Amino acid sequence: MDRAAAHRVARAMAATRAQVLVITTVDALHGVPGAAPAEVDGYGAVCTATARQICCDAQVTTVVTAADGDVLRVGRARRTPTTRQRVAVIVRDRRCVGCHAPAVRCQVHHVHWWRDDGPTDVDNLTLLCWSCHADVHHGRTTVTRQPDGRYTTHHWAAPRPAAAATAPAERHTP
């Protein structure tokens, strides 16, 4: 395969997202200490921060259950970006805003988290590679939109205590 063809394949892959089923309780969804862990169908239990990271850039069906297993809610309208929004973010950012990995190795991330009413708008979305994305969801890195519209990251020397489970709106600037 020539270089141009490989580039077209990589771009097509970057614009495609996985489909994931996450089963969680309201307490786990909100990071309540001691809550039962979220489960990723076909994988098993994962911590809340990891479940959020995996689902940031996937086509997700979130099933929220009560402690007794009763289904309380299935999904919420348009958390994931449309194909056009994904392409717009890829064209704008071109690579991870943290480490500059190529777009094909990145996920689309809500700067102001969707669970905290962050909109699924191009201005609130940016590219992060898996490593930088994990750092954001585990409180080791923050993403900030600069006045010129560019996104930058700040890596903390040590993870911020309970950052991934508490107040992402305080850690991310829309």
C-alpha cells in the first residue's frame, strides 16, 4: 500500500468509533466512594475514570441501574459527536493536544465533561491520545481552551486527589 493510500485508511479509521455497552449504578456514575464498579460488557468491572475514558469516544449505550439491578435509565441524547463533528475536530487539532500523537491514535474528548452538562459541540471537543486521555480522566492532566481557540494541557506532578471522581467542571475550562 502506498503512503497516500495508507494515509486515507488512517483518516477513515480515526473518524470511526467503537460501540461499547457500559452497565453502571447512579453512585458509580457520579464517583461515590464505595459504589459498585461500572462494568464494560465483554470485559468486566472497571473503575469509574476508566469507564468514562473508554466511553468518551465510543458509541455508547449507558444503562444506569438501581442497587437491586432495576434499570433506571438507558442512554441520553447525543453524547458522542457526529461524524462531521469528529472530522471537524480532527481537521482542526490534527493530533493529540497533549503529546502531539497523530489523529489516528486519538479519541475525541469533551473538555467540559458531558456528565457535567458539557455540550457536544466542536468548540467543546478536542483530540487526546489514549495516554493523555487516561491522564485527564485520572486527574493527572487538565485541558484548557486558550483565548485564540487552541487547546493546551497541563500535566500535574502528582494526581490530584479524587480528581477523576469529584469535580471535572473545576478542572476543565470550556
